[in-house]
Amino acid sequence: MNGRAMRPDRLTSDTPATGQIVPRHAAPPWRTLGLLAAGVLAVHALMLQTRPARFGPAQAPPSHSVAVLTTRSIALPPVAASLPPAEAAPPAPTRPQPVAKPSKKPIFKQKVPVAQNQPSPPAIDSIAPPSPPPGRVDETPAPAEADSAAPSTALPEAAPAPAVSASSATAGAPTPPASDAAAPLPPVPVTQTPVTAMALAASARLDYRMTGSAKGLTYHAQGELVWENAGGSYTARMTVKALFIGSRSMSSTGQISPQGLAPTRFSDKSRTEVAAHFEPDKGQISFSANTPTVPWIQGAQDRVSVFFQLGGMLAGNPSGFAAGSTISTLTVGPRAADNWTFEVEGPELLALPFGETATVKLSRQPRRDYDQKVEIWFAPALDYLPVRSRITQANGDFVDQQLSELTRP
């Protein structure tokens, strides 16, 4: 074999006759392989028999948790449904308790208004509010008039009282209380005293010192009454001013006829303005406050023109109005009208800021419990211009304005 001798360990004893050399491990015996396979199978079988039925945590907990979740989802709907009834039940017992609390609040509010500002409003109300309309006109608008008092009170606190008082003094408008609707008097027929003669004063400006008392509180203000007589027409304006409070004005415009003044428009202005319109062509008097219209009658006056109409009637026929005689006229305010009757009380000498003055006094006595007493003094030496007016409430509150200066244009 290429001259090389073979090592004895690489030869087997069963060398074929051909003379070939075969490695000793070339074909492993089949018996050995069979034994190995049987051993492996036996080991696997043993492992399969001894292994646990399940690896990991038991399924009992999961199934239990699922049951809990299911229970919660089912329980939620009933709870939601039961909540509304539970809420509805509590309100019944709790509501009675709040009812007791509101009753206490009104008491507290009543205490608050009693502050310093409270006295002044009563004074204003007593003077400012227009009077209830007469008869049919008198009783129906009375509530509306009570409302009108509120605006007058709202504007100036203490001063408005005078402001209205001046005009009220002129008009003598009573202020009905809340109880007025409860026991109204029978309607009073509208009467108008005929004018036999008229002598109106020439144009002038009158300045007044005003003093008032409301619930024991005294206040002071300044008033001005401007009268413009143009022959065929007129303008009259009453203004009241108070320091730190403001002003209030009432004005009247219209025509002059042999029967005296024929107003066409009356206005009451503070923060806002309300007015009455005389419409003889329609036979009515209308109001910007949308209160019911009232019938127009010849000779009807407003709360400013009535001052000069009364003075003109006295000046035109002094002997015709002796002490005890009366003068009646329909007087219009910003929201309604009322029938006013003045009684002539006779001559009276006054000591005014203007000086000592001889006067003729007229007064309007209260017809209802809430009516104001109105007193007006006219000076014959000054063309029967009003030199003093005083309004007294049923509770004693009053407003008194006295002439301090007279100016002619």
C-alpha cells in the first residue's frame, strides 16, 4: 500500500478476504441505539405521569373576581333608580325649616330701613304723591297714585319731600297708604266752582324757605316758584333744591281764557319725568305713566296751576268768597286726578322771612284717613300770589314753605 505498513490497531480481525481495511467505529451497533431510544421514551413517560394537572395560579380566584364584577354591574342600576326617590323624600321635611327663616328676614329688613334715610322718604311721600282721583276717577287710580309716591321718594331723600311739598302744597295732594284700597270711601261727584271773575297776577318769581319734619327729623330746603303770564298763555314751574340731595321740579303750561287757566300739559320731573296731557278735543286727560285716562271738564287744573287759579278767582271777586265759602276744582297729578275743595277761612297776618304780610287763608281738610291737610295763604297786596303753604300728614309730619323774596321781571 504505497510502501506504507498499516498499524495493527486500525485493523479488525474480521478483515474481508479482499484485503480492504474498515474502521472499527464506522457502523455503530443497532442494539445500542435501541437501548438509548427505549431509555428516552421511559423518561418522558415518567415525566408525563408525574407532572401537575395545571401550571400557574388556580382558576378559582379568577372566576371569583369575575363574579364580583358581575355583581357590581348588576347592583349599579338599582342604586341609581333608588336615589331619586330618596332625594324627593328629604325635601318635604327640609322645606318647612326654610319657611321659618324667611319670616325672620323681613323683620331684619324692617330694621334696616329705619336708618337715617327712612325718615326723609315718609316726608317725601306725604308731600309728593298725587292724590287719588275723585269719584270714579278718585277711587280707581288711588293705588296708581300710591305708586307715584314711590318715584318721588326715590329721587331726593329729604329734599324731595319739600319739592313735592311745594307742588303738593299747591295741589294739596293726599298720599293714600297701602290700606286705602281696603276701605275706600264712596265716590265723590266731581264739582267745579264757576268762575265769575278772573284777575291773574303779573309774571313773578317767588323764593321760599322750606322746613319739614318727618318722624321727628327736621330738614330744610329752598324752593322757587316761577310764574310767567304772557297774556294768552302761561308757564308755571315749581322747583325745590336741597344740598347734597338734588332737585325736583313740577311744571304746568297752557292757555289763558276768561275762565282762567286751561292747562295743556303738567309734568313732574326728578330722575325721570311723568306727565299728564289735557285733551279737551277728546274729552279726556291722559297720563304718560299709562294709568287710566279721566274725563276732562272745563276748569280742571293741575297741581301747579291750581295755585294761580285760586289766587285769580280771589283777586277777581274778593267779596264773593267770604269766610266759610268753598271753592272746588278737579286737580290733576302726574298719574291721576282728584276733586279738591278748599274752604275760605278768612284774613290772617303772617310774619314771613319776606316780612309781615296780610293774607287770606284757604284750607283743604282731609276727606279720608290718609288725606293730607293743605293750607295756602294768598297776599292781596301781592296780586294774591301764594306766600305760604303748609301740608300736614295724618301722623303729624309736615312741610312748610314761606316766601323769602319776590322778584318782578
